Amino acid sequence: MTAILTKKIGETISALSEHLQHWLDEPLSKIKGSLTFDDPFKARINETAFIEFIQKIQMDKMGTDISATALYNNEAHGFEDPITMRNIITNYVYPNTLVKSRITGADLRAALEVSAKYFDVKHGQVVVNEQFMFPKERFYNYDMYEGIDYTLNISRPVGNRVTELKYHGEDVSDDQIFYIALNRYRASGGGHYPMFTRDKIVAGSDTTISQVILEYLQKHPVVEATNNHNFKIIPK
């Protein structure tokens, strides 16, 4: 009796596993261009088409023209062609949701200064600040932004590294109002971003970001890889 039951359980698990693997690898969208990258460190210094694509999805979902996101680990390397659900969950590992926050230009600049702490300069080269590597890796606390143009000069003191910040080609003023797409963790101040607070959230989504990406791809069987190189990380 035990052997029969064990066999039935094995057959059920095998069938479920086969169905799961098929679901994970089913093609969702084709890509015009490339949404992959080789070096995660370089992908955080120089914008990639992959990060820009994720930002576009977040802005589309929340109805903003500014967005922030991170490259959450060093194991993922963007979306392969065709994009599959396996690609999505490999690159976006957290069950987070999106919100729309109302912030000021001063908030935006302060947030960029927090992100700039991720870097340091050694021997004239930009490197990762050791505080983000030990006692554990915290890649998820370095955000990249879309919808603005900015430069971070890592040779300058912490708190004074934003040397350029423009919106639609114009310098951002401290009292200017913006609406930005953020994940709920960040929008609540998570990751030492005190300028982002719950009271600034004006709209939210209950859909996990991985599901948001899936739904976007289901509506767009062909997507285009673009890169406007809207930010610079410099060592001098």
C-alpha cells in the first residue's frame, strides 16, 4: 500500500514539475535588440537597455514619467530572447509591489545622494563602497533613475555628489513637484531613504512587480530595447 501511494505521489509531483517547467519556459515576447548584459557592476555605472525597459514598465503601470529601480542581484543578466517567466523571476526576486509617490526636487536630489553612497573611488576608479558588501551584499539599496538626467561625481564628499540633475532638459529646483514610480519598500523609506515616506504615496498597486512585468509582456508580443544613457557615474 505504501509503495502504491509513494508511486502516485511521485507521478503527481512529476506531472506538476513538468507543467511548472513548461510555464517557466513558455515564450512571452520577442526582443528587437538586446536586453542582456554581461557585467552587473558595469550595469550599475552605465545604464543598460534592460534597466531602462523595467523603468518603462513601472512608469506605464503607475502613470508617471519618472521611475527608480535597482539591479537586485549579480546572478541575473537581463532578459534573453524570447523573454520567459523564468527570466522575470530570475531578475526580479522580491515579491514587491509598485506605488506612485508625490515628491519634491529636494527629495529627488537627496535620494540620488543616498544612491551615490553605493560607490567609492580607489586609484582613480569607481568601485563599490565596502559598506554595501559587508557584512552582507546590499545591491538592492542602489537605485537607478529614469525620466531625469543626472551625474554623480563619486570623487566628491558624500552628500555633495549630484553635480547635474535635469528634468526635460531643465535644472531641477528644490520645490518642484514630481510623481515617481517606486517599489513599496523604497517608497516607505526602506534602504535608508528617509525622504521617501508613506504619506507621499498617492496611489498603489496590489500586483507584484513580477506579475506587472508579465502582464506588460502579454500585451506586447514584441518589445524594443532602447537606451538613452540618462545618467553618468564619474570618478573625477
